[in-house]
Amino acid sequence: MLAFEAEPGSAVGLSALDIVLWGVLPYVMVVVLVGGLVWRYKYDQFGWTTRSSQLYESKLLRIASPLFHFGLLAVIAGHFFGLVIPMAWTQAAGMSQEFYHFNALLVGGIAGVGTLGGILLLIYRRRTTGPVFMATTGNDKTMYVVLTAAIVFGLWTTLASVFEGEHGHNYRETVAPWFRSLFIFQPDIADMAAAPFSFHLHTLVGMALFVIWPFTRLVHAFTAPFHYLFRPYIVYRSRDRDTGGAGAKGTAGAAGARSSTAGARRGWSAVGTRDRDTRNR
């Protein structure tokens, strides 16, 4: 059961829009995300893939993919540290708010710029490489727009706090408590409603990204190739050095190769499986 909290002594209270956006919508997002992943895994396992396009173009991919993915890992780590760990814990550990703010801006700014640069390179590559663009689905095109918007708005909130200086908004007193309260089903809507519009926009776009997540190539983020540890060995046929007639030219040479002695196919040697040995007796 959900319990909505308002600020003590608040005379204005919460609007219906605040309750829907910050008290209801996050749980709708989780239901769609989890339900969509289960549905996708059950009915579209063949499509549960990144649709790799490395064979079509690899020069830009070598730069853009690591830049985007490593930058994104740093962004996720920064979000976890800022939203999940309470400010009182870092202060108790001897980390001042000024020191935390400086490191958050420095690391967050570098990670955000790297992630944005990586996704822009990936989009440029996908749009300018014909086969890669042809393999892009409509859902994935929407995903690129929403993902880029989430990165841009997140970087906006980071850079805005630089110019605002000491008067900048401390999201650890509003957005972070609201985020943690969602896990105990008591969303602190008033705190989130008090955050600036830039944080509202970044949060809404982020929730939209998670809503469309199960229906795009992003599902590969929930996949780990553990089955590789237990799959059987792959058996390869050995190459026959004596190609028997490989140097023959023209039709006569090809006919001679086809009429060579019965046995292994030209250029390959038999592995010696049980069914083959039984059939040849």
C-alpha cells in the first residue's frame, strides 16, 4: 500500500499532477519495465540481441562504443552514489558537502561529456552507414532520441550547478530522499516537487527510457553469457592439405575433382563419427 508524504506544516499541499508524476508514475514504470522484459524473454528470445553491426563498420565503432559504455558506467556509479547513499553518511565519514560537490561536478562532467560524445558518434555511424541504418528498427530510433535527451538533460543539471555555485540546488536534499522513499512504498512527493524543473525533466525522460527499454536493443544490458561456461565444445573439421585436383583448370579439371575416389570431400578429412563409420561398413 502506498503512503504519500507531504511536508510537515505545508499549507499548500500536493497537486494532483505531483501525485501522478512522483507518486504513481515511478511504479507504473517499474511494472512496464519488468513485465516487458519477461514478455520479451518469453516470446522474443531470438530478438534479445544487440543486433551487432560490427561487420558493416568497425572504425568508428572502436572509438564510439568504449567511449559511450565506459562513460555510461561512470554515470551510473555517480547516480548510485548521489541518490542511494544519504548525505548524512558521507558527512559522518568526514566528506564535506563542498568536497562532494566538487568531485561530483568534475567526475560527472567528464563522464557526461564522454557519454554524450560516444552516443553522438554511434548515431552518426548508424545514420551514415547504409547497412547499419537499414538494420535499425523504429523502436531503436526512438530509443536513441530518448537516451540522448536523458544524457543532455543530466549534463544540463550538472553544468547548471557549476554556474549557480553556492546558490545551486542540492539534489541530495530533495531528489535523493524521494528516490529512496520509493523503495519503501512511501514516496516523499513534496521533496521531489520542490526540486527545480531541470531535475523534473531529467527524471521524466529517464523514466521514459526505462519504459521503452524492454522493446529496444537495450535489453542486452540484462544479459550475461553465463551459459558459455557450460556449453559443449565446438568440433571443427580438419583441413586436408592434399586438395586432389585443386590445380586443374577448366571443365575437365572440375569434372575430375567431382569424380575423385569416394571418401572425404575434397579439401576436408573425415572426423570419424560413429554414424559415418557404421554407414561405410
